[in-house]
Amino acid sequence: MTVGNGMIFAGTSPGRLYVSKATDTESDPFTYLTSLEGCHSGEVT
């Protein structure tokens, strides 16, 4: 997991990367933005 520019990037072992952005609300501190999935060559698409 890496944090940068108010965003969290979290990777999973199957090769998926989840991206969330920090908000200023206490009830929902992060908003899901997108997920990226790597292909067999290890590239992130």
C-alpha cells in the first residue's frame, strides 16, 4: 500500500491495484476511484 497526493494505492496478489482518494468527511474518509488489473506480462492496464 502506498499513499501519495491524498490517494491510496493498494495492490493484491492476483495483480489488481485499487485506488481511493481521501475526503474530508469522517463518515466516509476514502472514496473509491478505480481498480487496475495487470495482464500476464506484469503490465498495469
